[in-house]
Amino acid sequence: MTGDNTLTEHARDVAQGRRFEFGKNWTRFLASLNDERLESARNSLRTMLSTEALAGKRFLDAGSGSGIFSLSARCLDAEVFSFDFDPQSVACTRELRNRYFPNDPMWTVAEASVLDPAYLSKLGNFDVVYSWGVLHHTGAMWAALENMTPLVKNGGLLFISIYNDQGNKSLRWLALKKFYNRSPKPVQLLLSGGVCVQLWWRSSLKDLLRLRPFATWRDASKHRGMSPWRDVVDWVGGYPFEVAKPDEIFNFYRDRGFTLLRMNTHAGALGCNEFLFRKNEAPDPSR
């Protein structure tokens, strides 16, 4: 490819079919962002963290995507640091900062990788480290999970979500994602549409029989403020792609001095398992 050596690592991966353009998908999502979706995102954060506000807290959004949860944390009065590896995701996050908190010194947005420990070591530590649906898309999930640990202050919270391991089903999804990212745009659209039908036809049929057409689809927009269609595109294209069983994530962080506070799983089904950990206080060496 002409001038390939001038491309960023992200651009090279995309050009070679090794990475999905999450940021492009999020750019389209921002056009549908409204106050109702933002409130849904804020509520999901409040619920999982069991708090009404984050005043006086440092909040790290590692892999900020659309920026909606960075924005939610800032609306809850946190000092926010957002970063993403995808330049368009960074642009989305900056767009939300400029739209809702222009020139705000309490919200920093940067382009960086969760796989760069040298960069991460400069950030200090945070009261809340948030990384929802990100670390399994890095191509080195366990290294990314490891890199989160020093970012959480003692007594602080780590809120992550990781794709559920479905065994052979996950391997088939992996093959589909690889094919998607190496395919031309018309094929990608057909794949997304086909998967959308597969995932939604049962609930849509039930809604129709109950004389509530597309009610479940509309309600899905109230979960974390996301767009069902953008979620489908994100799911089909989301590559790199790794998975883990809930006990693997639990054991990983338990061995690194974290206590599990809350967990939402999909009981072997498709989707992300959510985990909220607290980093244990370091023992007092004077005792």
C-alpha cells in the first residue's frame, strides 16, 4: 500500500483487515444521542457503582469509544481522563466534551493504548477505572487486564466487562468477525443485517403478537443509552476478539488483590459479563 509506513498502527491494522473501525461506528451513533440515552447511561453507571455522584473522584475511561460514559462520569462531577486507541473514538469523545463541557479542565481526552504500560504509568491512579467492552478487543486481553491493576488506587473501584466464553460458538463468531473485516462494505452490511435478524427476530415476533411492535428494540435503547443497531454492527465487526469465563476473570483479579463486589453474567449466553472489583487496601508496613 502506498505510504503504508506513514500510517499509524491502528490504520495499518484496519487496512489489513485486522481491526474493526469502532470509532467510525461510534461517530454514527453520536447522531442519535439524546438526553434520554444520556440519562440511561448515567443511571447504569450510578447503579453499578452504587453512588449518586462522583464529586472529588478521579475517573479513568480506558477505551472511551463514543465518550458517553466519560460524559456520564463528568455529569456526576468526577474528574475524568478518557483515552482510546482508535483516533475516531478519540474524536467522538472530544466532540461530546466540546458539546457539553467546553474548555473544561476537569476532563482530559487523549489517544493512547491500554497495551502501553509506559504511557499508563504516567497517569497516576484513579478512584474508578472503567473499561466496558474494550479489553477483549485489544488483541492481548490478558495483558490489557493486567495493565488495569496499577491504575486503581488502593480502595478504588475497577468496573470492566468482558465477552462471555461460549466455547465453540465463540470460535464461530471469531471466524465471522475475521471474514467481516476482510470483506467489502456491501458484504459487511449484509452480514450485519443477517446477524441483526438472527438476534432480534424472536423478540420482534413476540412484540408483534402482543401488539407492541418493536417494543423490545426501543427498550434496548434504554440500556446503557446504546443504539441496538450500532451494537449489532459493533458485535459483528468487533475484532480483535477474545473471551473469558466469569471464574477466569474473578480468579485473575483475586490473585492481584481485588475483591469482587458485583457481577452480572449472561449464564453461558451471548454478551458481556460485567464485574465490579474493589482494590484491597495495602497493609500498613508499620504494623
